[in-house]
Amino acid sequence: MSIFVNADTRVLVQGITGREGQFHTRQCLAYGTRVVAGVTPGKGGQKMDEVPVFDTVRQAMAATGANCSLIFVPPPFAADAILESAEAGISVIVAITEGIPVMDMLKVKNFIQNKMLRLIGPNCPGIITPGACKIGIMPAAIHKPGGPIGVVSRSGTLTYEVVHQLTGQGIGQTTCIGIGGDPVNGTNFIDCLKAFEEDPDTRGIVMVGEIGGSAEEEAAAWIAANGSKPVVGFIAGLTAPPGRRMGHAGAIVSGGSGTAEGKIAAMRQSGIAVCEDLGTLGEMCKRVFGKS
Amino acid sequence: MKIHEYQAKELFGRYDVPIPAGRAAFSVDEAVAAADALGGYPVVVKAQIHAGGRGKGGGVKLARSAGDVTTVAGQILGMTLVTHQTGPEGRLVKKVLVEQGLDIAKELYLSLLPDRGSAKYLIMASEAGGMDIEKVAAETPEKIVKVWVDPLIGLQSFHVREVGFGLNLPPAAMKPFTKLLTNLFRLFVELDCSLVEINPLVLTADDRVLALDAKINFDDNALYRHKDILAYRDLDEEDPLEVEASAHHLNYIKLDGNVGNMVNGAGLAMATMDIIKRAGASPANFLDVGGGASAEMVENGFRIILSDPNVKGILINIFGGILRCDVLAQGVVEAAKKTRVSVPVVVRMEGTNVEEGRRILAESGLDLTGAVDLKDAAAKVASIVK
């Protein structure tokens, strides 16, 4: 089992003919993901390797039955690409693009709020159900199929580090999902925690957060009230200076809120096993999940 | 991106948001001329730096005559202004804003920002103006009016009424306030601001409403569609190494520790800084070379890290995955040779061909140490700086 995506998910890639789009489409295909279509306006009728390219998402869906879109469109056009998929009826939208203006995302977020769809990202590595499908840019080889651990994170390479350590300890993953480093994103921690809670194959969760905002505190409160599965947490940014944006648009301590200390304290209070030394996270998972 | 108060007021003027008459000056003579042009005293001389708390630091002074202007402008221009936002090193003041003094009846607070939690626009206002708003929020939260605006409908009249009545404005001030907030909101959205703050917004004895102060921050991700705003960037207000890094599209923030570090990805970069601290050393910087980490990026990264004299050792942490470690190692070796790296470097990398990568580092003849994992890297870095 897995959350949000599985081996039957039919993926279309928006921005498939760009450099990133081509490279990662091939990587996804090599992993066995069913990439059924690409969309690049003006390039309809062409092919990217064996994948047919369409001018619009509606055309691609009608011809191929795609139900998930993976977006590599550059920032100035990315919000439009998300909205196009949302209006066309795509059910899972994975937006990799980094650098979308906040004002654009505010509109997107409010527009999709009452629609039956899930947006993952933007500014994220995507989502992978090891052994079934990879919809994103993460390196496939570090993952171990078969579960029993779900991983949710605001970061990219930091998630790879965490997954790599899990796999190194012989712990497999059900689904690993990057929710993105932007201040306004689609799917949040709680959405993923709920889904992992309901997934019978997921027996424990690793949650990776960072400074900025209050998503980790809210997730911790949700876990305290609803969570039955063990959770290991990690927060990046203990040494980040306040008032500075640490690479990710959303990673900023402002006015004393959004600090790593505050998040770690809230998570501990909710019974989450917080790891403060990233080098030993895998070992800690072995201890915590070994008992469950 | 941040801009100066006088630049923010220029934009206010363009959007018909009332401001006191005033002009920026870069010398004492210009300040006197600016005061003369205002046609009456008193005037206020305000230091222009990218930090708040200027008044308390002695950067804002009243002048009742041309002689006064000469004196206070002379004091402020060239001073190193220290406020709670500048850090102990302070900022050199290179320009002032000379403004007409006003007959103030009441000081208010007004700000607009995108609210990440609710994904709405947020208008915050308070009758407790002229004070540190974070302090007001902590001590007397009931004095803050918050109105959320759905981005899909934009600002409506009722939003403005909620703010205006929340501020207990006198009836005569309601109309000018409505116009001010409507125009300010248009500026906020059209220019992709991450913050517009007026503290204080003043109510004059004759029921006018004006922005006595002005602060605007812009969303860096949206600057591509505001080329005119880019012209407001003041490199004097930024760290020179950060300016150089940004020219190479590197995400670098200077810190005051002794271990330089270069990492791909922002989250892993923060975590790497934290690891350095845990190992008993202290990070000299944040540097994200991006997911790909090309040889050119690594070379520029080395150069910038080494420009910081505090750096006693460097930790490179690249989690490539798809990236080939032999290519990366080759790049690191070449960059280290080109930039004449003079301090020990610990390289932790992960990805395809990692064994080959480590061999290249070991055989390079340079002071490059390979680390097998993060734990190992942290221990090696700590032993270097001890």
C-alpha cells in the first residue's frame, strides 16, 4: 500500500520538452512510472522518446487518461500550469518548480481549496512509492520498497539523506513525499500524517521540518490528538540566524516565531522522538521503529 | 529584497498614498537645500539604512532652522548607526531623508502581508502606533486588528471598514483613510510585496492621514516582473561576499563561525550547519550550491568561502544521488587547485560511483579528506578546528 500515488497512477509531464523535464521523465520511466503524456504548448504532435506530447492538459487527458501531472514549467508560468491541470480535472498535481511568486501561489491555493484534487509542492522533490512509481526528481536507488515507514519532508536533498539512512538500516519505505520549501504550498504535514495513519502498511513515520512558519507545531498537535503510530522527527536550522531566508523561500525565523527550538519543543511535547543529530537519525529510527 | 524609506515613499507617491513633503539628501549641503525647499520649519532628518529602530539609535532628529539642519545632518551622515536590527557592528549612514514636521494628533500602525498560514492577504492595524508591533502583539494583542482578504476577491469596502472602525478613526478621517488603504493595497499586490508596513501612520490635528514611515520588502521570486524595482537595490546595505555570491547564483549567507561549508540543497545546508555546531565548531556560512552542484558552482563557492578570513576548515556535503561522484570529485579537485585552497577540506559525498570519487580525492595530493557519512564528516571537521 502507499499514499496518494501507486503503480496505476497515469502521469503527464508539463514542460516535458525542457532540459529538466526530459531528463527526469526518462528517470521516472526507467523506474517504471507510467508516464503516458507530455504537455508543451506549441509542441503538440511531437514525441519525447516514446511519450506523446500535447498542446494542452485537456487534450493529453482525453487521449491518454492521465490523472496525475508532474510540473517542470519555469516559475513565471508555473502557477498557470497548476491552474490548467486543476481546471482540467487532474487529481494529483506534483509541482517541482522552485521560485514561484507568493502572490501567484496565494491565488492557486485558494482556487484549489474546494476542489477534489491534491497539490504536492511547489518547490519540492515530488513523491515516490518505492518499487511502484516515482513522480519527481529524487534519486531512485536510495529507496527500499516494501515499507513499513512513511517519510514526509519540507526539503529535497535532506530527505534523500534521511531515506538513505533508513535504507542503510534495512528499513524500507511505503511512500516518501516532499511537501516543498515554499511558504504557501498545497499538501501539508497534517494531510500526509492523516494518510499515513490510515495506510495499514505504514507502521511508523519520519517527519522532516525546518525553520519558518508553524506547520510543524500544527502537525505535532495533530499527532498528539490523533496519531497512533510512532513518529521520528528532525528539524533543520538550529543555527540559522533570525530574519534571514535560508535558501528556501519559507525558511525564515521572523519576529521570534518559526524557530527550530520552538518546533522541537512542540514535537517532543507531542511524543515525537526528535533527533537532534542528523548523522544518527537512521540509528534512532531503528531503535524507535524496531519496538513497534 | 529590502529598500530604503525614501524609496518606499517614492512608490507611495506613485500610488497616491499620502506622505509628508520631503526629499532624500546625500550630503549636508543637499540636506540644507532640501529643508529650504520644504518652505518651513521644523523639519525631520532621518537616517536611511535598511533597519528599524533608527530613532532610538539617534538616527532621526528634529531641526527648527537651517543651522539645526546643518548640525543634525552633519551628525547623522557618516555615523555608524546601531539599532536592535543592525547587530552590534551597526551600519554606516550615507543618506538622509529630510521631511516636513507634522502636527500629529495620533500615531497608528498599519501593515499588509501575505499570510502563509491562511494563504490570504493579511491587513494588520493598531491604535498603538509608533511602537514595536511585535511587543504590542505579545503584550496587548487586543490592540491589534487583523483582517484577512481572500486573494480571489481582493480588497472590498467592508474590509476597509473593518480596519477603519477597528482603529476608532474619527468620522472625518474615514474617507481619507479609505483612499489610503485602497491605494496601498493596490501597491502591495501589484508590486508583489512580502511586507508593506507603516509605523507610524499618523492622524493630524486637521484629520489628514499620512504615512510618516514606510517600509517595503519585495518577494525575490517576483522581481523578474518588476525590473524598475530592481533599480532600488542598494549594494551598500548587503554583505560584499553575499553580493558576489548572488552574482554567481549562489545562495550564500555569511555567519561568524570558523567552518566554511558548501552543500547542495537548502534543507541539507541548514542541517549541515547544525552538525558543525554539534561537533563543537561553528559554521562560517550557509551556502547552497543548488541540487546539481556543477564544477563551476563549486569553484565559485570555494572562492567565496575562502574570502572569509575566519575560515579554518571547509566541509563539503553533497548528496547527489543521481549526480556522479567521480565527476563531482574531479570538479572539487580542480576548483581546490585553481582557488589555492589553503585550509583542510572534508568532503562527504553520496551518489553514483562514490568509491571512484573518494579515490580521486585521496590521490589528488591536496589536503582533501573523504568522509563516509555525516557522522564521520562531523568528527573529522571537529578534529580540524580543535
